[in-house]
Amino acid sequence: MTSERFSADTFVVSGGRPAHEHDAPVNPPIILSSTYRGTDTVDTVNDRVYARFANDTWEGMEEVVARLEGATQPGLLFPSGMAAVASVIDLVPVGSVILVPKHAYMASVTMCKDLERRGIAEVVRYDLEDTASVIAALEDAAARTGVTPGTVDYAAPKALIWIESPTNPMLEVGDVPAICAAAKRLGVVSAVDNTFSTPLVQRPLSFGADVVVHSATKFLAGHSDVLLGVSVTSNEALYQAMLHHRITNGAIAGPMEAWLGLRGLRTLAVRVERSMANAQVLAERLGEHPAVVQVRYPGLPTDKGHELAKKQMTGGFGAVLCVVLNTDAAGAQRVVEALKLWTPATSLGGVESLVERRRRHGNEPDSIPESLLRLSVGIENVDDLYDDLVNALKEIA
Ligand code: PLP
């Protein structure tokens, strides 16, 4: 694989390719084999042995995402974002505390609550926008689990903070550097779900997070045609624990999906640039629309998270926003159904714009307004996107 140090928008194109040798393929081949030839004693570090342990087809995407996030350990590809999330959350031992934002992707919250139900961990919810209270919660978790910075067991963290910034679906922004620094000072392991931002926008490892996960289903793969996840870290013990988790749980990506993921990743920089530009315009215009009560988008100078976002989302403000409409659940649903260009569907990060009333999911908390629509902005013409929204909003005029 290639190893040159290029800027990120070049490396998404040039990274993870076969060596530059005469007649080598330009793209990595898809390896469809469940096992590998071998007779000697197994070298568990260097031998592939069996396709649950290793597959070359994963490595291109792993190399590119790890490099973009600034990780010094190899990236780990998973068959879904949730499998990547599990590779971190499942590490906590009996008696642990997991700090989880008040608003976060529901399946990640459910995974933590499942651990609580099974008597493994205690889940403490925190308000990401209130840094002082998050630090107090970290101090409390450290005191109750007895962790200290010098004795952290990264393979079995007793205290773990799960961070999403911006949060799904409320688009709240937290002071991630301050939270990660406090976690480090106290011996709490910090994990950031960077799905909404991508490493081109925000690089949590650079401000002290221990591990970063992605639902690569979203922006990284970018075409709503594949489910994948990635986790990356610079901590060797954490990397080994997540690798062990992947192997023993069989949480491996299919070679076809891995190949599609890398193919999609090639255009990440241009897709994200265009989607973010569209999102900024839509957030500004929707903020002026009489049917819209509130827009949350970190790129709006009036947004509560804007100042923090400017400091830590150095590559832009992402391409997801949410709007609260001046109507009830049924009215918001009528708006969604009246859209002709936007696709009403869950998920985000594809080239096509998607919209969803989040409370249609029974497990979203009551603190999410019934009329909140989450918009994942794609790469279409921004005027077409806006006109379609304006037309649909006539449903509640
Ligand atoms: N994290 C976030 C922020 C998400 O939005 C999602 C899915 O929507 C996931 C994780 C889970 O990813 P996947 O659906 O690929 O398992």
C-alpha cells in the first residue's frame, strides 16, 4: 500500500492503493477467500491464516481512515457502524460507568443500556452543552470506579465517556478538547463518534480522544449503498482489544462492501465540500422561513455551538442540520410526504439529500421535538433543494 504523506484531500484519492509497480492494478482487488494456505506454526501477528482474522480488501479503507484521523495504529473496518461502536463499548468490565450524552444516536445509547440491564455497567447521561457539568460527571465516575490516569486498563476501561459532537439528531456541539483533556487527567477513556463530521472536518484524536468510531455507512462510503464501520486509535492496548473483539465476535466486513467503501471514500473531499456548502445555504434560508421555529446548524453564527465549532470543526460545519417546524407531528409528516426531491428516509451522509422526522422512531426521547426534521444535505443543486422544501412547507402554511 502507498505511504506518502499528502494532504487529506489528496490522500483520500491516493491512499490505500496497491504498490506502484509495473502492471499492478490501480485499485486493490477484492479477495474472495475464506482461508489462506499455510503449514507452519501460526504467526498470529504476520500470518493471515483465516478470513475472520485478516483480509487485504479491508486494508485500503483502514489505511485511509486511520491516516485521515491521525491515528498511529492501523484502522479497523467493521460490517456496520454499530459493530465499530460495540468494539469500544463492549470492552467495559463489570462495575464500570459509561457517560453518554443526553442526545446521541439511539442504538449506541441502547447498547449502553443493555450493558446496564445485564448488570455490567452503570449509564450516566450528561448534557454535552454544559462543559462544567460534564467535567463534574467525569470526576464522579472516576471517583466511583477508582480509576487514575497512570493505571488505566484500555482493554477493559472502568470509566468510559461516549461523545458525539455534533449530536444526533439535535446538532448540539460540546467542548470536545476540554472534555477529552479532563477525561485524560482523571483516567476516564474517551471515545468520539465522528460520523457527522468526518475526519476532514474534525479530528478528535488530535485533541486528546482515545478512540474514534465512524458509521462509514454515512459520509465515508457516501452513496447509501453499503453498511460499514471503522474504529481508529493511537493507543496500542485499545487497538489490540478492538482487534480481538472483531476477531472473536466475527464482526467482519464482507470484501464486496469493503471495496465499495473505499470506492466511495475516494470522493469524500469533494462530496463533503459541496454538501457543507449546500447545508450552510439551506440553514441560512430556512432560518428566515416563517414555518420554521428553529434551525440547528453549527455553521450559523447565531447557533449556540458556533464558537466552539469554529475552533474544533476546522474543516467546516458538516452537512447535517435539523429544523423544528411550527406544527405538530402530523403536520411535520405531511411536509416530509410532500417533498419531491428530498428522499424521506433514515440515515445520512449520502450524495442524495435525505430527510426524516426523528420522533417517528419510538425510541427517540421526548426531549426531541415532535416536529423536528433532520436534514442530511446532499450534493444536488441547492436552489432545487430549497425550492422543494419551500413547496412542501406550504402544507403547514
Ligand atoms: N453513529 C451515528 C452517529 C449514526 O448516525 C449511526 C447510524 O445512523 C451509527 C453510529 C450506526 O451506524 P450503522 O447504521 O452503520 O450501524
